[in-house]
Amino acid sequence: MSEVVNCDGSVTEKSANELVFVPRAELVKKTVARLSGGRRVFTVTDENVARLHPELLPERDVCVLKAGEDSKTFSSAENVCRKMLEAGITRGAIVVAVGGGVVGDLAGFVASVYMRGVEFINVPTTLLSQVDSSIGGKTGVNLDGYKNMLGAFKMPTSIVICPEVLSSLPEREWRCGMGELIKTAALEPELYAFVTQNINGLMEREPSAVEKAVKAAASFKKKITDDDPTEKGNRMILNLGHTVGHALEKCDSHKLSHGEYVMLGIELELYMTQNSDSDFRDSICALLKKAGTPELPRFAAEEVCFAAKSDKKNTDGKITLLGELGAGKVFVSKVTNSEFVERYKAAVKIFDERRHSAKGKRE
Ligand SMILES: NC(=O)c1ccc[n+]([C@@H]2O[C@H](COP(=O)([O-])OP(=O)(O)OC[C@H]3O[C@@H](n4cnc5c(N)ncnc54)[C@H](O)[C@@H]3O)[C@@H](O)[C@H]2O)c1
């Protein structure tokens, strides 16, 4: 909860990180206008969303970015700020992100620094952003290929989620979102049971299954991030698979999508953390496979280790890996560089054996 002191001295309580579910795309614009309470709005989106979903965007003050991870840079953030300045946007305005995680992370970062901070509303339009990236106030941009190296915690006041807009998502982006959904499900037993039972419906985008899973995953992340907004404790569990995922993303220069690296990262990190409960681990990996884990890009373990060393979660010169104990319990494992290299090599071997035996069974 944050507080706003009005001119007459009265205090309005204002909820932050509030989830607002909207059933139809045509209602999104109206909902954002209502939440903005008549204040001026500056909208950030990308070219695909602008083309496919003009109904989500207002008539004026819209900044359209090039789609994709390459837009998540300090210089793009600077350009957006410049456009805001040129448009006469002042401190009382609201920045609204309408797009996937790239738009949300960048616009949130802009909202955190423009004139020392303006209010922020997020309208996520990818599965990944609806179940994960739009919630909890992590914003930022990449630096020299390293993920989210510059950033700030900027809690959106509201997150407006409309699963209907997901129908236009390309197949590959759907799979990426499924990776983050399965990660969240691995942390929440009830959601895990639902995703396991409905994996085919989810992959076929059956509306009621999608709506239920999005609501449950978003609400779970909201609860975790409300309790630990700046990741001093339990919020860390949401990083399952992200140390290795981000390291691969850096080594591979973002050739795949973030969600695809996360899928690979979850599987490899589960193999790298030996305490993982093997039945549960196998069941997560089977779900990821159904969702379409991509081919593993090949890099020397030392190279992946070098990239992982810059991860923000690391402490005491050790690399942080997360393992899954089952039933939503995660443990943290701190490893030295040489342990990382050894475990990464062993994990890739298991990864390959599993792909090989699955191929053998099909032939
Ligand atoms: N802040 C956080 O807590 C957090 C958590 C996880 C991931 N992330 C970040 O999120 C980013 C990945 O997010 P993403 O996968 O949403 O990527 P993205 O924003 O690049 O979107 C993926 C693609 O889908 C397109 N798109 C968006 N909405 C669409 C729609 N409704 N229909 C058709 N196409 C649409 C986009 O134009 C883009 O081409 C990464 O930068 C990652 O680091 C942040």
C-alpha cells in the first residue's frame, strides 16, 4: 500500500501492484483511462502490438519501439524520455506500458527515472508478461548483452491483464510464456496440478484453461512480490532457472527468446542441483518438453560460467543456483566457478542423454 496526500490534507490509500483482470480487449483502453483518473498518459508500446492491437492504444502520446530484446537498452530509454520531454509530459503524468516484457521493463525503467519518477501502469500483452514480468516492479535495461544490469524497482500501481489479447501471439512466443508459467507452477502445488492436467488445453490456448492459469500464476507472483518487493528473501524463488538461462542468453547474444532460455535454464539448473527430487524434477522437465524446449545452443562450460559470474544474485564470489525440492519448495545452492563448470558439463550430458533416448524411442 502507498499513500497519496491530497491538497486538502486528506489521505487517499492507493494500492500498488494491483491486478485488474479485463475480459475483452475492447475494454482495456477504458479501464486504463479509469485507472488514470483523468491524468495525462504517455504510452509505450512496440511495432507488433501497435499493428495487431490498435484498440489497446490511445489516440495521442504513444511511443512505438522496435519489437524485441534489442530495444531494451539505455539509449532506447533515453529516447523515450526525450520524446516525453518534447511532448511536455510532467511529473503528474502516468507512463503506461502496452506490450510484452521488453516494453514493460523499459517503460517501467523510464517511469522510475523520468523527473525522478512518475506513476506507472502495465498492460502486458504476452503470456510471459501476463504471468510473470509485469508483476512485482522489477524494471530495467540490458548492458553490453548482460541482462537487466541497469534498473530499478518501480511498482506499477495497476497491472491490467486481458488474456483475450494473447490470441494473436505467435506460436513461439506462446511456448516462451509456457516456460515461465511452468516455472511458477513448479512453485505452487495447486497451479502445478492444474497445469499438469491441462497442458494440452493450455498448448491449444483453450480460453478457460488459459484464463484460469493466467489468473492463478499472476496472483501467486503478486503475493510473493507484495511480501518481498525488493527481493531480500523469498522472492528469490521466482528466479528458478534464471542463472543459467541468463548466462546462455548472454553467450548466445539473445538469438532465442528470453522464455526459451528460461526453459533451458530450468532444466539444466535442476540437473545441476543434485538435491532435486528426481520424480518431481522429471515431471517438470516432461512438462517443459511438451511446451517445446528448444535445442540447447552449445557453449563451453567455462564460457557459460563466465557469463553466470555477472548474475545479480551472486554473493561472496559464488554463483547462485536454485534447485527444486518439490511441492513448491526451493533451495539455494552457492557454487564456486569450478563447481559450476563441472556441474554444467554433467547437466548437459544428462540433457543430451534424455534427448537421445527420447529420439531413440520415436525411431
Ligand atoms: N521484470 C520482470 O520481472 C521480468 C520477468 C521475466 C522476464 N522479463 C523480461 O521480459 C522480456 C521478455 O518478455 P516477452 O517474452 O514478453 O518479450 P517481448 O516483449 O519481446 O514480446 C515478444 C514478442 O511478442 C510480440 N507481442 C507482444 N504482444 C503480442 C500480442 N498480443 N500478439 C502478437 N505479438 C505480440 C512482441 O512484439 C515481440 O515481438 C525479457 O527482456 C525479460 O528479461 C522481466
